[in-house]
Amino acid sequence: MALGFSMILGVSRSLNLAHGDLVVLGGYVGYSLWAAAGLSPVLLLPVAALALAPAALVWDWLLKRTPEPKELSSLVLTFGLSLLLQTVMRAIWRGEYRLIAESSLGASLQLGTLALNRGRVLAAVAALAVVGLLWLALTRTRWGQAVRATSIDPQAAALVGINVDGARRSTFLLALGLSGATGVLFATLHYVHPAAGVELTLMAIVLSIWAGVGHLRSVLAAGLLLGMIEALTVTGWGPGWREPVVALMLLGSLLARSGGLARGHAH
Amino acid sequence: MRSGLAALLGMGVLAAVPPALGFHPYYLFLLSTAFLLAAVASAWNLLAYAGPISFGHAAFFGLGAYGAALASLGGLSPWGAIALGGLAGAAGAAGVGLLSIRLRGAYLALGTLACAELLRGLALIWSEVTGGGAGLAGIPALPVLPWLPRVLTEGRAGAYYLALALLGAALGLFALIRRSRVGLAFAALREEEERASLLGLRPLPWTLLAFALSGLVTALCGGLYAHVVRVVEPDLVFSRHYSILPLVMATFGGLHTLLGPAAAAIALYLLSELVLHPLLPALHQVGYALALIAVILYLPGGLAGLRRGGRRAHP
Amino acid sequence: MPILEGRGVSVAFGGLSALRGVDVAIEEREVVGLLGPNGSGKSTLFNVLGGLLRPTSGEVWFRGQRITGGPPWVAGRLGIGRTFQIPRPFAGLSVLDSVLVGVTFRTRHRYRRAADRRAEAERLLGLVGLADKAGARAAALSLGEMKRLELAVALSSRPALLLLDELASGLSPKGREEVVLFYARLRERGMTIFAVEHSFGLLAQVADRMLVLDQGQIVVDGPPPAVLASPRVAAAYLGEEER
Ligand SMILES: Nc1ncnc2c1ncn2[C@@H]1O[C@H](COP(=O)(O)OP(=O)(O)O)[C@@H](O)[C@H]1O
Ligand SMILES: [Mg+2]
């Protein structure tokens, strides 16, 4: 999930405070399709990703128009977008807690002596696959080159003939698509509700700080670490501690890396 | 000067509203809430005047509400309790202000957001003191002031006049600051912090002062709110709304202006509650979001303070 | 004892070394010029001497106190004032308020009454010829006016030493003549000045002594005629000015 956040930050110097809300939106869309049409979660992933494409275009259009300093204005703008999304989701799904409770996912997978929840395995495999594909795309394709060049220096990229606007737009499409798919995965594991987005956003920021913007492999490692800390917190102290611990980690990470998120460029 | 006169005139008109409405409790409640939000927006604007953009004023509102509620339940008179809550908010805000030693601009804003989320989470967990998710109930009502006519101080009318007075005090404080040396220091640090410090101005104490004053006013609003509603819950008084709304209202009304934030707060809140709410009950908050998006995109002049304060390399 | 001294100042930005072991000493009431091609490190040296930038190595002393690497308000309070090559106005403030900041919060010769502070600020604006712009927004000034405001702001804290970074560049010939007059007037008042200018001729009119910086090192140090005669200057600097 943090991948999308950090790609947007890299390419447009925008901090997307509505990131978590987009993930939640993906979760709700996934839930609705699952409840209405009974689509299998594996099919839901690309569908939810596509469903967020219009939002991606809107985000790209809006964030291109924010005044300097980009970081601060985009923060304020997406704070507004976050409020907008939460309100709309509350209006549509009436603030209910939703879970994609596909029974096939609840079954456990027997691996030797290890019993694994199939939903979690699916989530982990999907996350790994996405990161792997993204890594390939960013390092091995022309598109990846364009995106990386744009995030390092948009003016220079434009000078050498890279379609900066196109790179930006496709990054937004991809990033928000990732959010949508993440939302579906999230909804198979946790209940989604309209206010859940803020915590997810904070987590995405923490991850981006830890991993440095755009470093795919470190995002993976940081994600694992964060997941473990979260799990330990919940089992050790109880679920109520999750939010304050995430907030505390954000504070600590901000203070430790006060040079700014955008300092480390993509690759 | 002219805005000062306008403010006095506006106060006078507003003071005459309750009798004109025949002390209709619903409208009085609506208006007093609007005044509280206007006072919080003015307090937010006071901090922005010194530079920092806050995403966490809910922390100060909640500290004030809980501080006052606990003191009041502990036996202190409601007035003393509200004052104590105000001090708690000021101290908490100064603590948050310490983040400015290492964080600037967008990252300081994220820091304030994290602080607000942290406090909300802690208020939910620490149930022996805060009552957890259920909150604290049974907060005593504000006593009736003996030297004023009962009809003006009792119930909703009392809350109305108190909120109006608090708004007046917040605006008065900001007007005083703008005309004083303190305001000059705030503005200089906001516009060009390094330049100001080269002239001998040490940024930290001034930034802490701005946080503390802004936190004080916001927490007083929280304390008053607690005594009007007479219950406090984490999700009510630490609600993200108290972080988002003042930002929306102050930027919409015009950053750094005296009356803009308060006027925008009252207008947006009433518009949202009286017009949008009946039309689209579930969607009425959308108005705030759209107002904020519009102001960022189309009124860059209204965001003069936001456009600066970024880091630059200087030759 | 020199009023300001930099000892072995080196600054590296990543791999690029902007200053390499610079030693400078400015005596009280001295007017020293600093020359050097673009990118030779002049502004970087000012940032270090003024407490804005911590050098990679080396020390800065002002009147017997070590001020290396700031914080900047310490240098400001001790008596260093400076202008910026690219003006950095308090954009949203009025011209008068911009000058009032230093007048109000300085540690020396503070006025208790607001009316006195205002009179002092107006006097400073008169000195640089901006009296009729007192009410304008600082951001709305022309480049020439902005440079004057830079000087007035630098003077507003009553500094004992001024670091002036290319006050004359970008100005019309008439503006440059005025800058020469400013230098002369400040010198008469006993101000210590360390000034960067691009024009050798302009600096030679006002400076007691000149330093030439090239690729982060001081290559020449002496009175103007000696500096003009130096082959290093012809090679490193004058060749560029001819272009
Ligand atoms: N903040 C900075 N970051 C990276 N490089 C810098 C920075 N400031 C200056 N430089 C580099 O240091 C060198 C000296 O710059 P400067 O001191 O501005 O030169 P001058 O004022 O003599 O023209 C230049 O190569 C410049 O690009
Ligand atoms: Mg220079």
C-alpha cells in the first residue's frame, strides 16, 4: 500500500493524505461486488483497481494544480479530499463495518506442521507479486525509465523528450489501482469502515519514511517490520493500542528523518 | 481599524439575535456551535499567522474538554475548570510546538496530525481516567450568573452569549497581537524565518508562544463545549473535525486576516447545517471539502501563507 | 584582534567542495572586498561567516566568541548584518515593517517607545532612498528597490559588521553609482564591511584590501593595486569580466 503513496510523492512531490481513504474505498467497492455478484476475491483485485481509475485522473488533475510549496498545499488539498471521500463513503455504506468473508479464504492451508490462513497467504502472495512486477516495470521498461526520470527532475526529463504528463498520469493510475487492490485484500482480512483510512495513511507515511521514497525492496522489508510491530502491539497490549502506536511511530520517524521524505529519490 | 469597527458592530447585532429569535433553543444551539467553531478557526489562524499550519487542533480542543470535564467532576467550579482546561490545552500545544525544532512546513503539519491521533487513541485506552470510548457524563451545567437577567444566562441563551464572548475574546486577542511587537515577530518568522533570526530573533520561543496562545483559545472552546453538552467522549471532542474544520474555514475566509476565518466559519457552518443538511442529510460535510479544494486551486491569494515557508537553497 | 575571523573553513556539498581551507580575518573598521568568478564560493563563505551554514571543517570567531555553524540569531545578536545576493524580503510585510523587525528586536540601542522605533525605521528608509515606499508590500518592489531594502534591513539591527553580497549587480549604471556612495557613507560612519562585488573597479574605489577567491581558495590578498597587478587575478577573474 505504501508503494502507491511513495510513487505519488516521488513523481509529483505531493503527500496524499487521502491515500488510506482510497484503500478503504477499494475495500468497499470490492465488498459490494462480492456481496452483489459473488465475484471471487482474486477477480475482485483487478476490478477494484480499475474502479479507482477515474479517481486517479481526478487526483492527477488536482495535484498538478497545487501551488508551491507542493508538499504543504497537496497535504491541505488531500486533507479535503480525504474528508470528501469519508463523507461519500459514509453516505453510501452508512458507516457500516464490512468484511469480505469468503469462506474459501477462511480455510487453513496445511504446510507440514504449519497451519496458515488462506486469506493471509493470498494477501502475502499478491503483495509479493505486485512488488516484483512493479520492480520489473520500473527497471526494465521505457515507461519505468520515464517515471524514474520524472521523479528525479521533471524539467530535465521534459527536455530530453520524456512525456512527463503521461508518466505522471500513469503513475497515478497505477498507484491508485494498487490502492484499490490493496483495499480488497484489506477487506478480506479486516473490517473496513469509513474512518479506517486515516490510520492506513499514517502507516503508508511511516513506511515511506522508513524505506526511503521509491525503494521497492526496502518498502517490502519495512512493510514486514511494520506488520510485525503491529501484530505484537495488538497481541501484547490489545487492539486499542494500534492507533496510538502508529501515531507514535509516525512522530518518531518524522523526527528521525526530518530532512524530508522526498530526499531519497527513486532508485 | 475598519475591521475592528465591523467586528464590534457584528457583535452588537449578534447580541440582539436571541431575543429576536424568541430564544428558540435549536437555533441558539446552532449559533453557539458556530461561534465556538469560529473561535477555534480564529485560534488556528493565530498560529498560522506565525507560520505553522496545524492539522491537529482537535488535540487542543480535546485537552480543553477533558481537562475541564475532569476538573469539574472533581469538584472545581465550572469556571475554574474551564480555565484549567484552557491551561492544559496551552501546555499541550506548547509541547506540540516543540516539534518545530526539527520539523517545518508539511512535515510539522504531519507531526501535529500524529499528535492529535495519538491523544485520541490514548483517551480511548486510558479508561480509568477518561471513561474510555463511553466518555464522561454528568458534567455539571454552567452556573447562572446572579447579576444578569436569568433569561440571558440560562440554558441555551447562556451558552450562546458565552460562546459569543469567547469569540469576541479570540478576535480581540488576535487584533491586539497583530498590532504589537509579538505580531511583528510572528509575521517576520512566518515570511522568512532565517532572515528574521539573522536580525537577532530567536524563533523557538515565539513559535511556542503562538502554539500556546492558539491552544489556549481552542481549549477554552473545548471546555465550554464540555459544559454545554455535559458529556465528553474521545470520538466527540478529539474528533478529526476539530482539526479539519478550522483549517478549511480559515483558509476559505483568508489566512492572516482578522475577521475572515470567523466569518467563513459561521457562514460555512450555517450553510452546511441549514441548507445542505436538509437537502443531502448524509452528504452535508461535502461542502467543507469542496470549499477547501476550491480555495487551494483557485484562490492562491487566499493562501499567501501556504505558498511560502518551503525550504529553498539560497545562493 | 580581528572583529571576524574564519579559520581553515571548508565546505563540501556532497562531492563538490565549495570552500577549501579558507582563512580570513577582518579588522575593526576595515573595508574588505571579495572577488572571484561565479561559483568560486563567495556566497558560501558569507553563509558560513554569518552563522547560516555549518562548515564541514574550520571555525568562525566574532569578537572573541566562536559562532561556527550558528544558530543564526547568535551571530545577529553579536552584531553581524548581511544582505543576500538574491534578495530575501519579508514578502508579505510592508517595507516599513520589514525594517521595523530589526529595529524592534535588536539587542543594541533598543527604543522603548513604538514612536521612536518607527522614527528610526523611517530614518533607515530615508538613508537608502525608500522613504516614499514605506507602505508598499516588500514583494512588490522592483529589483533596484529590493536591493536598497536589503541594505536597510541589514542595517536595522545596528550591526558592527556588514556582509554585503553583490549589492551592485543587476543595477543600472546610476544604481551602481549610488551603491558606491552607500559604501562611502557607511565607511565614514566607521562600519566594518566585507563585500562581494563583481566589478573590480567598483570595489577598488571603496576597499582598503581585497581578497580573491578561486575554486574555494583564497589566491590573492592585498591592497587593490597589488591585486590588480597579480597574474592570478588576470587568469582567474578578469578574463571572465571581459566577456
Ligand atoms: N546549497 C547548496 N547545495 C549544493 N551546492 C551548492 C549550494 N550552494 C552553493 N553550492 C555550490 O557551491 C559552489 C559555490 O557557490 P557560491 O558560493 O554560490 O558561489 P559564488 O557566490 O562565488 O558565485 C557552486 O558550485 C554552487 O553550485
Ligand atoms: Mg554568489
